[in-house]
Amino acid sequence: MQDQIRDQERSNSELLQRVKALEDKRGEWVSNQSHHTAPLSDVMALTSTVADELQSRKDKEQNLVVFGLEESAEHTESEDAGKDKVCYLLSSLEVPSPNISTVFRMGRL
């Protein structure tokens, strides 16, 4: 009977140590989580920034930037002339005729 009591006490002691270890791990986890939680205003600001960036990418997904086209001597080339040059370039690459909505010159004049 004494042996059974000692075995039970030993088992109880081991269980208490395991529970204590689990409680310590839980405490560390909760402590770590509190350090990584951002205020709601920061989360909302980040969400807004990400949404703006996604919209900007969507707006630009159909853009085409062309480098190296010859400029006219007057630098007063009309938008239609720019569209014609781009359409000619794309047709020479055997690309179907695009629907060009806007043409503008970037950089120095």
C-alpha cells in the first residue's frame, strides 16, 4: 500500500510539473502575441494603403510605354500622330490593332 501511495504521489508531482510547464508556455505565447498586435488605426491605414496600391496597379495594367520613337522636329506632334506611330510599330510586330485611348510624351521636350 505504501508503494502505491508513493507511486501516486510521484505521478501527481510529474503531472503538476507538466501543467506548470504548459502554463509557462501559454504565458509566453500570450506575452508574445501582445507585442505583435497592432492598433486598429494602424491596421486600417495599412488596409487602405494596400487597397490604393491594388487599384493603382489595376489602373496601369493596360499601359504600354514605348521608348525610342523618333520625335518630330517641331515637338508639337499631335496625339493622333503619336497614336499612328504606336499603331504602326505594333502592326510591324504583328500585334492586333489596339484600342489606344491616350498618347502622351514623357520626359524632356
